[in-house]
Amino acid sequence: MKRFLVLFCLIVCHMAVFAQQTTNVEMADTMRSSGKIYVVIAIISTIFVGIAIYLFAIDRRLKKIEREK
Amino acid sequence: MKFIYQTWWKVLAVVLIFYTLIAGFLFHVPTLPILHETIRNLYFHVPMWFAMLAVFVISVFFSIRYLNSGREEDDLAAVECVNTGMVFYLLGLVTGMIWAKYTWGEFWSGDPKQNSAAIAFLLYCAYLVLRNSIDEEQKRAKIAAIYNIFAFPIMIVLLFILPRMTDSLHPGNGGNPAFGKFDLDSHMRIVFYPATLGWCLFALWIATIRYRIRLIENKRNNIN
């Protein structure tokens, strides 16, 4: 569980750092924000986080089975 | 082999890929005709091939080690690496086809790069078929290991050398400006390199999970 928390913290920190960058620097110009690219990013990120957590879960289950042997 | 049970590099893989998912869409990319925003596919299509390459290299390593040691585990590791590599191979091929549709005009235009990628795919399919067609375990492991060691350099030649010697639509090939020009753009590098490393580790992670399942299955089969 600790590992997941660390991972989550890292991700959240990263997002915060990133948000600052985009507002200060002219990265997110009107074209992209009006094109709603952030929605795409949110969806892709959600999918990937889901897959990652799923893989971690498989990893843990496997570890449990290995310990039983 | 303690490495495969550790967690830090799995977290690293996830964080790196997560970073590229966000940065890959938002950071600056060069404005180019035809490509437009699809240049961002560089962060997703190319790492599939690098991930495939990484697990195939590891597979060859274990094949050589099997021939040296004769340990069954090495053979299983080699096979599971190839199994995982095939998934990323298909992903690379399909994403390449989709990208090609909107930049080259066709899903499959018979381009040298595409054709040799298809041949190399069959080469590795043949590896899996060959391995599964032999019942006797030691013979199977030995033949598969030797085949794998030979298949790898042929795959490298087919994918990365032959298409470069002829005209190809794919970047980096004869008569065609390479991505190298844009890779020099450090804006793309800071996303592309982490993406490559992240996906390589991700593929390795999946391969280790498959390997560990295979070990348990193998143990069970031996007992019964």
C-alpha cells in the first residue's frame, strides 16, 4: 500500500509542477485549449493509470502465490 | 534474479510513461507539412519498437545462457521474453499502419520497411511454432535457443538495415529526410527518451510476470 501511495504522490506532484509550467510558459496556447486536448490527456492518463494499477495488482497476487510454495 | 521481484523499476516505468502521456501532447513540436500533429506519434509508435527490441535482446541473452548452462529456467525466460515482444511487435506494426494511413495515404503501401517488418514478424511466429511443435523438453529448449539466436540478427537486418538501403517512405531511410533532424530538437528529446526507457521497462515488467507464472506452472507440471 505504501508503494501505491508513493506512486500516487509522485504523479500528483508531477501534475502540479506541470500545471504551473503550462500557465507560465505559452505552451497551452488557445488552439490547443479550445481543441480540448486536455480531455484527451485526462482519458489517456486514466486508462494508463488503470492498467498500471492492474499490473501492480497482478504482481502482488503472484508474489502471494510464490510465497505459498 | 532478485531484480525481477523488486518494485522500484516498475514504479519508474509507470511514472516515465505517465509523464510522456502528458508531455507528449502538450510540449512543443516542430511544425511540419503532412505530419502536422501526428509527429507526436514519435512518442508512442517508436517506443513500441524499442520495447520489443529490449525484450528480444534479453531473450537472446537467456538463449545463449541456456546453451551454456542447460538450466530450464533460462529457456523459459527466453520464451516469455519473445512472447511479450510479439505483443509489442504487433502494437508497433498496427500503430505504424494507422500513422501511415494519414501520412502516406494507405494502411499498407508495400513500403520496404513495412514489408520487412511483416517478414520479421513471421520469422518470430516461426520461432513460437517451432518451439511448440517439439514435445521433448531438452531438445525443444536447445533448438528454440539456437533458432532464437539466429533469428535476432536477421530481424535486425530486416528492420533496420535493408529498408535503409533502398527508397522507403519511412523516416531515416534512403532519399528521405530522417527524424534525426527533428530529434535534434531538444523539445522532442525530453519526451522521446523517457518514453523509450519507460516502455522498455514496462515490456520487461510484463515479461517477468509471464516468466514467474511460467515458473509456477512448470513446477506444478513436474510434481504431477
